[in-house]
Amino acid sequence: MSANLSVAENAMTSDIVVSYSPNDLFYTVAETNGNMLTTNDCTALKPTHISWDISCNNTNFPHFKESCINKELCINKENASAIRIIQSGHNGADEKYSNANSYYGYTILNMFNLGIGIVFLIYIINKYRKL
């Protein structure tokens, strides 16, 4: 499975984008030839079962070539789904951080403005109280 990493840094945060590339040769060939397995096919194939270690070793691979390739397609499909889920979770966290940071900035600015207003009112009250 291939993963493209790109990093874009802002003042306080960095956005890391991890995405599965559908242009990966392994997947492109499988999709073009119509060999991409469905989720049900992958479940029935049980790609993580220990028997694949024997079936897909160097000696037996020529005999079970198609099955071994299907097994790897299923594993890569699982990993691609996991990366999408992780990326989706991170995107949500980044958005929450951005919103919290904006709210914090708004609160600080509001506090500063209110402080200046209070000081100004105290000055005006003291100035006209003496009259």
C-alpha cells in the first residue's frame, strides 16, 4: 500500500495529510482488469489466516499466485480503509482545535476591549465627580 505524506505548517498547527493513492500500480491494474474484490469476498478469503504463510511462500506461490494476489489486495484494501478512518478522525480533531483557538482569540480580544472600556469609564467618572 502506498501513502502520500504532505505537511503544511501554519503558525500554531501543522496539518498532516495521509491518503491512500488509488494510482498505486497494484490497485490500478486490479481495478482496470475488474479484479478488485468486494468486502464480502475479502471476509470469505480470510486474508490474515495463518494458512496463507504456507500457501504464499516462495515455493508454493507459483501454484497459488492468484489467491495470494487476492489476499494482498484484501489486506491493502483493509489498510486503506484504516488510513481513511484515521485521517477522518484527525480532520475532526484539527477542526475542533481550530475552532477552540478562534474562540480563545475572540475571548482575549473581548477581554482587552472590556478592560479598556472599564479604565475609560473610571477615568470619566473620576473627572466629572469632582465638579
